[in-house]
Amino acid sequence: MPTYEFRCSACRKTFAVTMKVADFDRAKIKCPRCGKKDINQVFSNFSVKTSRKS
């Protein structure tokens, strides 16, 4: 499951949420610090791990 990073517009806390791709559009995400839903997604680095050997 991917991890998405968000930043709260009210308190400026950056936090991560792990959820299924299918749940991303339906999720009601709120800030863990202040509880507000005024959040923005932050683009972050990612890595891919496959079972294929080079």
C-alpha cells in the first residue's frame, strides 16, 4: 500500500497516511494534531521494489 504525505493548512503539520489506492479518493483525512480537514497533499520521493532480478 502506498504512503501519502499531507500538510495541514491550519497548523502546518506534515504527516503521512498509508492507504489503498482505491481508498484515496473516498478518504476523509484530517490532521492528527488539530483535527481540521483543510489539508493539501505533499509530493514526496518514493521507491519501487520488484521481485525481478537485474
